Amino acid sequence: MCGTLAGRKALVTGGAGGIGAACAREFAARGAKVVVADVDAAGAEALADELGGTAWAVDLLDTEALAGLSLDCDILVNNAGIQKVAPIEEFDPAEFRRILALMLEAPFLLIRAALPHMYAQGFGRIINLSSVHGLRASAFKSAYVSAKHGLEGLSKVTALEGGPHGVTSNCINPGYVRTPLVEKQLADQAQLHGIPESEVLAKVMLTESAVKRLVEPAEVASLAAWLASDDAGMVTGAGYTMDGGWSAR
């Protein structure tokens, strides 16, 4: 697969770590020039230097700044995300709005900024890192589930509008991935469910999955790289589950 993305420019949000870093590395390995976009400026710079790419230190919560943006990327990966676990009646409304801004409004603004360039060249790939929570709900995750369900709809609308211009738009729907975002949930989930932190994976996170392990970031990146390739030109408006069978129930 080496060289399958040669000549392409890929922008990956949340690119300094986790799934984003895995995607950046996979795209670079396949020949793409990668822009690592992250609020962690030092982390983005370090990975960009490693890959021979470019760092973009950006706060995606500054949606006013994104509204006037113009992007020249061929591949856009909307990956940046955060999580908050709490019952609805205790969920801070400001935190709810923050999660939707980062995980739904920002992807809309970045897609909006990228489409003119993609339309002009007759090629583009929008890859939205959704989640099994874009298809299924879990208790205590009202903001995250709402944002991911919204991202699914945004991705499909983008597919319909972009199709005539050679632009595809798809979602990837992983289960729990071995990332810092998931690791940070362990303590909160243990408290909410009244169990030891050591039991959260088995009793909370992996109960619905037929394959009892976390998804590896490299597995998600491999699928993202295929969706970015010319081979996936007829794949659009779709969602690819990588959840160990969770959504099969």
C-alpha cells in the first residue's frame, strides 16, 4: 500500500495523539503530506517533525475563527474529541455545549472550509471519526452521543452534496479504542457504576462487544487510509463499524 496517497495533502484534527496520530502516521507512510492539527502545539510539532509534515496549533472551540477559514487539503479527518460522563440531571450545560461545538460544529466548519478546494480539483475525502455511539446510546454520555449522532447526519449530507464533485464523506464507528480519552473514563465509570476501576473494561465498556478487547488505533488508521484512497471512490455516505460486534446486537 506504500504510495497509495502520494501527492495528497491530509489534515488530521486531534492529530497529536491517539487515533489522530495513528492516522497521521499511516497517511504519511502511504505518501501523503500530513498536517497535524491539535490544541497541543508541542505534540503536533513533534509528530509533524517525525513525519515530515506540518503542525497546525489550533483551538477548534474557537468556532468564530473557523468560520472564515479556507483549507486546501485533499483529505480531511475530523477526529478531535473530548468526553464527559455524568447523568443528564447533573450534566453541566456549558460542558454539553462545549462538546457539541468541538465534535459537531467544528467538523461542519472545517468541511465548509475544505469543500471549495476539493470541488475545484474534482477530488476530496472527508473522513469523520464517529463512534459506535453514533449508532447506539450509552447512559451518562448525553453530549457525546448527541454529537456523534449529529456527525453521522452531517457526514451523509456532505456525501450527497459532494458526490457530483468527486468528494466522498464517510464515518468510522469504532468501539472503545486504546487511547487516553478512553483511559480517562475509567475512574468516572467506576464511580458511576459503583465498581472498582479494574472492573470497568469487563463490566461496562466491553459488555456489548463479542470481541473482548479494545480497538487499536492502528486498526482505525488502516480503515481511514483505505477510505482516503482512490479505491474507495464509490464509498460515500457510509458508516464503517469497528466495534467487535457491539452494534450487531
